[in-house]
Amino acid sequence: MKNILLFCTLIVFGFTCGQEKIFGNGDPFEQADVVPQYIGKSSFKKDLFDNINFSKLASDRDYFTNVEFIIEKDGSMSAIKSSGDDKGFNAEVLRAFKTINIKWKAAENEGKLVGYHVATSVSKSVVPRGTGNPEKLFGRKKMDTKKLYQTVEQLPYYPKGLESFKKLILNEGGVFIEGYTFTADFIIETDGTLSDVKIYGDDQRKNEAIKEAVQKQSVKWFPAKVEGQNVRFRFPVKF
């Protein structure tokens, strides 16, 4: 008899805005101080699997669908979507979702109840391929927005390129700093603004003028990222 394996795997999901991916830093969240908790007698995935009618599916082929839903502030599930190649399997997974009437304990962020977006997958395979982590539905706890990170996965960058930033500062300083060698060192905040600007060079008067030029620039940087989330990062630029 052929074995049927059911498994769910976490899919990292991001909303897109231009070229930047936003990983749940707004409501609905995908990282929060306290993730939602299922309050049924068994696990959520077990309840979901128990409600899927696999007898409707062919026994000699694999099925796969991506599932998204939002756990609302009141613990209910909404905006449930199932997107896979087989419309019948998509519909059956959606039907199974809607039979689960148990509410969740909602996510919390900064002491407030928030909506929480979940993206996962549901599949049936003829040949067993392992179960992965059946309980992992949620993203990791959000990054500390006040911490100054020393190492990051993605460095910050200026929208028009680093050379454009250098040119802007040199033009602002004009002939007063022409040919001057210095390093501008500053923190790029999570919103892309600059803070704690420091200038290292041999001429204090020129350093002060350059510091003012850096502080005056209004174009926001794309901040550094760790696990898809914006973090604070000190960034030195040599001129």
C-alpha cells in the first residue's frame, strides 16, 4: 500500500514595495513580541489535517498548495487563501480551514493585541519525504530596534549609490574641503535617517563643516537588515 505523507513547511513570506521586502513590521505582523497561540486540545496542524478529506484526491500523485491567513486581534482567522496547481486540492484545504472554529490567543506587540500573518504550505506526497518541523508556523521574535548591530546580513546603502552620497557631501563643502582626506562615520537608523555623525580628519574646522553637511542631507538610506528586518548600524565612509 502506498504511503501518504502529509506535511507543512514554513514559507518565508514578504510584502513587496518597490525593490524592498517588508517582513511583517506592521499590522498584520509576521514577527511580534508574543506570537499567536492555538488553544485547541491538539495542535493546529493536526486539527487541519484531520479535517482534510483525502479520499477525494488521487492516490497516485502529489499535491501541494501555499496557504496564507491572518490571525486577527480577536483570535479568529481571516483572509484565508490557498494557491496551488490543483484547484480541487486548494478548495479542500480551504474547506478544512473553515471547519476549525477554535479561536487563537492573538499576537501581542509592544503590549497591544495585533493581527498576525501566517504563510505555510500543505502537501500530500506518494513517497514519504520527511515531516520537517510540524509546529513551526511563525516567524522569529522581532529584532531589538534600539540595539546597534555590529554585524548584519545586508549592509545599508544609499538610494543613488555611495559615490552619489560622497559627491553630495563634497559639493556641499565646496572648495573649503577640496582635496581633504577624512572619514564620515554615522549611525543609519531603522527608518533610514542618520544620527551620531562623527568626522575623523586632521582639521577640526573642516570636520565641523563636513559634519554639518552630512547632517543636512535629507535623502534616506536603505537601512541594514538582519533576518529581513531593519536594524541600526554604524557605517563609516572614507573620502
